[in-house]
Amino acid sequence: MPVAKYNARDCFFEIEDFLNPGTWTAFRTATAGSGEGGINTFSLSHEYEATDTTTFGSNGRSETQNMQEGKALNLEGLRLKDPATGALDPAMALAEAQAARLGADSLTGFRFAAPGDSTWEVWADATFQLGDQGGGNNDQVTWSVTITRSGPSTTAAKP
């Protein structure tokens, strides 16, 4: 089968419930979670630290080697809240609670997948840091979180 483009809105993102390890809650997108989607943008970033390995034998040409690789994923969208109860969307509530935890408790699981993937990319340990929330006179309230991987990525079968 030839490769094809796919919609960002059809990707899947889940946070592990730190109170119930092994229980995953989906962030609402176009096809994941339940009800109206709140997440409307994501970006996966890579960060590298390299070391200079240039020697006299390099003949004036710079040489480097990657020594460290980091990954972070940013989710942005609209803040979802039940108008009757005041309860936040379950995944957003977990992310906000996780962002307030410190030290070793600040780590929990996160996983994501593209449409059609049979496996999740799993960050067994990740930190959550909230971004700006708000809006103007005629706006819906925005919401964002940055998830940063701590340690290696793994994979898991996706049902």
C-alpha cells in the first residue's frame, strides 16, 4: 500500500491515571474520547544535545555526535467543562492535577498514536506542564499542556 497523508485531528492521545495505574483516559479529539473534541492542535518536538568531536585531523571541518535526545508533545485546544457540575473534561482534569504534582510524583504515563497504527508510542514517565488559558471578548476559553518524556519511549499494542 502506498504511503498517504493523514489528518492531525484523527490522532490519539491518552494520559495514565496516576491514582489508578494502567487506566488510560483519552483526550478528546475528532475521533478519540467521548463527546465534543477539545484538542484541536498538537506538535511533537525533538531536542538534541550534541558534543563537538572535532580534532586536528578534521582538517577544519566541524564534527559532532548527538549525545542526548529529548521529546515533548504540546496539546492545545478549548477547555471543556460541564456547565451543570463544573467538572472538567476527564483527561484535562487529570493533566491539570498531574501538572500540580512535584518530584517523583510529577511523572505519569502518556501515550499517542496516529490513525491506523496498531501500536501506541508510550512514554512510561512524562511530566505535564500547563500552558496559558484564556480568551478575549468573543472567544472560547483555550487550554494547553506540554508533555515532556522522561527516559526512553516504548510501545504497546493498541486495541
